[in-house]
Amino acid sequence: MIKGFSLRKTSEIIEVHFVTLFYWRHKLLSALKQMDFEEFSGIVEMDETYFLYSEKGKRNIVGRKSRKRGGSSKYRGISKGQVCVLIARDRQKSTYSKVIGQGRIVKSRLDKALGSKLTSTNVLCTDAWRAFKTYAAEKSWSVIASNLMAKTD
């Protein structure tokens, strides 16, 4: 999987039937999904990304017309039509990556997602997003917020 080989090529290399590899891969992915860690240590970098809300495979979608191959949001900017995925990682490579809701990220969702994994010994390194800064200030934690914008000449 790491080298990106197909199941058939991998089965030739390690001399196991490709159907067996298919089941092993799914067992491995399932085990990785269940792995968790207690808390972050040291510097924790956090950011969020947004994807269009999708009901892929659902036949009777209620509330909107179905999209074909991507599409765009009904509204400009970040809206309820988008899903927020939060990614946080420390320097020891402990990683948190999960969907935390639709629309803009808010303090209550941050606390629910990461509250048990962050401590006052952590230094948060984030972008200048208001929810991150107010969440850290509320907890009296150290935060390094960068507001990096690309300049175009």
C-alpha cells in the first residue's frame, strides 16, 4: 500500500493470493481507523479544510438537486453546504483528522473534538482563524497564530 502497488503486483511479490491481500488491506485500514492516542505533546499544528457536503450513492436526495462530478457551493465562502475537516498534529506525529461538522468551525466543536487531547503544556500553532485564537485564549494556552498571505506583484 505504501509503495502504491496494485493488489496483483503485491501478490506476486509476497506470494499470497490477491483476494487474501484485499481482505488484509481492509483489516489494516479498519485497525488504523480505531487507533487513538491519549494527548498531544509539545507544539501542535492545527488547520481546517472544507469540502462540499456529499450524499454520494444516495438515490433520493432531499433539499437540493443532485450534482454531477463535483460542482460548487450554492453560497460564496464557507457555508452549511460544506463539511469542515479538522487536522491537528504534534511533532511526535500524533495526528487527529476528523469531520467536525458543517459550516464554519466554532469553539464548541473544537473543544468537543480536541478538548481531551490538548493540555496547557501544548503550544498551538494555527492560522489566524478567530475560533482557534479565542479557544486558546479561553483555555489560557500559548498560541502562535500566523496570518500568512501570499503577495502578488
